[in-house]
Amino acid sequence: MQPIVSTSESSATNAAGSPLDRILVRGLAWTGAVKWLSQIFSWLSTLVVARLLVPEDYGVVAMAAVVLGLITFLNEFGLGAAVVALRHLTKDQIAQIHSLASLFGVGGFLLSCAMAIPTGRFFDAPEVTNIMIAMGVGFIVLSMRSVPNALLEKELRFKFLAFLEGGQSLLATLTTVLLAWSGAGYWALVFGGLVGQVGATSVIWLSHPLRYAWPSWQPLKEAIRFSSHVLISRIAWYVSNNADVFIAGRVLGQAIVGTYSFAGTLANVPQDKVTALLSRVMPAFYSMVQHDAGAMRRYLLILTEGLALITFPLAIGMSLVAQDFVLVVLGTKWKAVVEPLQILACWAALRSVVGLVFPLLYVTGKSKIAMFNSLLCVATYPPAFWIGSYWGAVGLAAAWVFVQPPSWIMPYWHVLRATELSLGRYLLVLWPAVSGVVVMGACVYGLRQVFSDDWHPIVRLLSEISIGAVAYASVTLLFHRQRLRTFVDLVRNNEGASV
């Protein structure tokens, strides 16, 4: 990785309305719009398919998916991420990586076939064998698309990618519904996803063909080393971030695991929906400015401030109204969800902005740091969750607060250094969101002091949401109007742009 050569914001990225600003705004807009429309359509179709199939159909597919999920980590080997981050790769190197990715896809298919019969016997479900073989074909299909897709990301072709993914989702959904309607049973779920993958891959192949070249070690040494770091990081992340549920399942039993898992799902809704959008766009975008410290600094600060303004009130607000929300929406049987939800929702607010830092490790040549940091999480997270499990679901939730911050020290130190950014300046951009949620929390707490015991829970919940929203909006509009105007100008100046 070449060193960063710029020490100040470049003229190309210094002002709203710059070419990269236009690409960023339009990329987020197209990706977000298509993702949300696809998600809505997917939810509706899921309800239809669920009425046509039986729980056993979902069960056998889920059994196969558990094993195939592990193979998925090995299938692509992080080669797509290498193509995005390593901008100096030649056409011949990319052709070799394309071939290597396809070989990994074939290997993933063969591995799924080899594990099909043992998996079916383990679950005592013979249907799983054929399902795994059929779904394993998807490894070959996706591997043929991996590098071309990465090149489109590298070229910031987010509009094309958004429509491609939306089309894949639509094709998969329609196929699943039609097959379920025709009585195909669990094969509707299998072939629905596979048809969507084939359709999207065919479009990429026809519109952006890429040649193959026999891979050799020396030209690909850097890319393979980078990819191995990404692969180990992903596996380690998966293990460490699922250790809480695994340990709870062994120690606490199904009821508490269900309580804790559901609390985590509710707490992370704001973070997952918003940060998933940014994680789709930002790796390629950071890669574009990887040799410009000023540009990386500027976009990190802009995105951190904007993300905090959205996720902080949503997550902290969920924590504030957790008790009445659970009683009104879920019922008294879910009362145990309240305390872990309050902790996890507050923590989700902070985790949302931290997620913007990690992609910068890869584009600044620190993939090895990311790998070692993920391995550190594997070593430290499980013991913390085991200790926290002694206090049930609340202890597990609290364990995140103690165990996760140390894993942020190394990434932040390297990213702040690479972007020539002081910690004080970074924390300063969080102030508009922090000040807003502090006042919001004070107003909601004050409102509770005047509540009468005979108030209906629905009235209390709606009152808390209303006063909290008004308080947060008032603080941001009165005291941080200039910062809000900056974001409005960024969008307004780029409304007519095209990607």
C-alpha cells in the first residue's frame, strides 16, 4: 500500500458540490431507496409465502443454511475486498483474481456436496442433502460475479449496483412466490434465491464482461495476503459477536436466550438499517481517496456527525421508552426484555459511529491490524460474556459495555493517525447529537414525574415519544442550525448530479 501523500483537504473534496460529494450523496440515495423498496416488497412476499408453506419447509432449509453459512466465509476469500482496496492492481492481476475467485466458488460447491450427506444424517433429515447440493451451486454463481461486482464498487457505480441488487431481490421474491403457489414446498425457498443470483450474475456478465487468466503466486501475493486478513477478520468477527448467544444457550437456557436475543434485535434496528446503507457505499468511497488524508478526514467527520444525528436519538429514545414500549407493543410476557433492551439500545448508539472507522483500516494498509484486532475480540469477548451470564440477560448486555471499548483502541489510534485527526476534533462532531439526546432524556424523565398512575400505557408511550422528539429537534434547530444547514446544503447542491 502506498503512503498517504496529502496533508490537507484537497480542492476536489473540500466543498459541498464537489464531484466526490455528488457521488456520495447520489450513491447513498440510490442504494437506500432501492434497499428499502426491496425490503418492503420482501416483507410482503414473506407473509404470502409463509401462508403457502409449512414450518417444516423453513426448517429443513434453515438446517442446510447453518452449514452453508460457514462455507460462505471461505468461498470468496475476501478477494472482492482486495480488488476494491488495492487500486494499483493491473488488468492482468484482476483477471487472475477473477479466475482465483471462480476456483474458490467451485471449491465451495464441492465442499457443500461433501458435507451434504453427513449434515442430512446429523439432523436426521434426508431432504437436507439435496438442498445443500442445490444451494451449493450458488457458490459458483456468486464467485463468477465477485470481482466484476468489486470493480463496479471501485468505480463508484452505485446506481447500477443498487438496481442490480434490487432486481435480484425482485426476481428471487417473484420466483419464490410462484414456486410456493405451484406447490413446490421447500424448493421454492431454495430455487427462489438461486434464480435471483443467476439473474444478477448474468446481467453483470453481459454488461461488464471480464476475462480470465491463470493465477500465479507472485503477481497475486499482495492481494492474497490482504484477502487472508479480511477472511480471518470476518470469521473472528462472526465468532466473537455471536459468542454471547452461544454461551447463553449453554448456561442460561432457552427462555433467557430468547429474551436477550429479542432485546438485541430491537436495540440494533436503528443501527442495522442505517449503517448497512453506509457499509455498502463507504469501502469503495474511502478507497477512492485513500492517498488523501484530508479527504478521508473530511468524509469521516461528515459521516460520523450525520450518522450520530440519526442513530443517537433513535437508539437512546428506544432505551428511554423501553418499559412502556414493551408493555404496549409486546405485552407483559416480554417484561424481562426491558432492562437488557435499555442497555443494548444505549450501546447501539455508540457502536453505530464506530463502524465507520474500520473500513479505513483496510484502505490505509492496516488490514493486518484489523485481523489482529478481530482475533483479540475472539480471545476477550467469550470470557466476558461467560462472566456476565451469571447475572442473566442483563449481565450479558452489560458485558458489551466493558469488553468492547478495548477492541476499539487500536483501530482508532491507527485511523486517527492516518487521517491526521485529533481525538478532540473527532469527538467534537458528536456534540450536536449528544447535546440533543441529553436534553431529550431530561425532558422524558421530567414528564414521567408528572405522570399519574392511572394514565394508560399507550398515552404514556405516545407522550414520551412526542416530548422526546420535540426536545431533540428543538436543541438541534436552535443550537446547531449551522451544522444542519451544512448537511442540507450538501444534499441540495448535489440534487441534480448523476453517478
